[in-house]
Amino acid sequence: MPTYDYYCASNGRTVEVIHRMAETIHTWGELCERAGLEPGDTPADAPVERVITGAAGIVGGVYAGDPPPSTGGCGGGTCGCGG
């Protein structure tokens, strides 16, 4: 299952949790329950929002901005040589 980061504006905390892609967490109480945290002074109904993390740039285990892997020869210009 994938991991997701959620941010709570009420307390300024970001918490990472694991859940199915089809699920969404809406409140601090839900987030704390899923993460095994005590809610503390933050109201359980405080809204949270899922934040985009750096993993969004990863495609197939390779950072999307990296040059293509070498095949031992010119990649027809895809390697940046203009070839």
C-alpha cells in the first residue's frame, strides 16, 4: 500500500500514513487513529489535507528528470548528444 502525507493547518503538523489508494482521510481524528497517534489538544474534527510529496516525480524507480539509461550506444538524440 502507498504512503501519504497529510497536513493539519490547526496544529501545523504533517503526518505520514499508509492506506489504500481509494481511501481518503478527512479529519485529524481519522489521521491520528490511522497513524496510532494521540490527538492532543487538536480537535478530532479539524480538517486535514493530503499533500503532494517528492515521490510524485518517481516513475518506475527512476526520477522523471534523469537522462535515459545508457544502452551502450547513441540513443538517437535521447541521451542529449544531439545524435
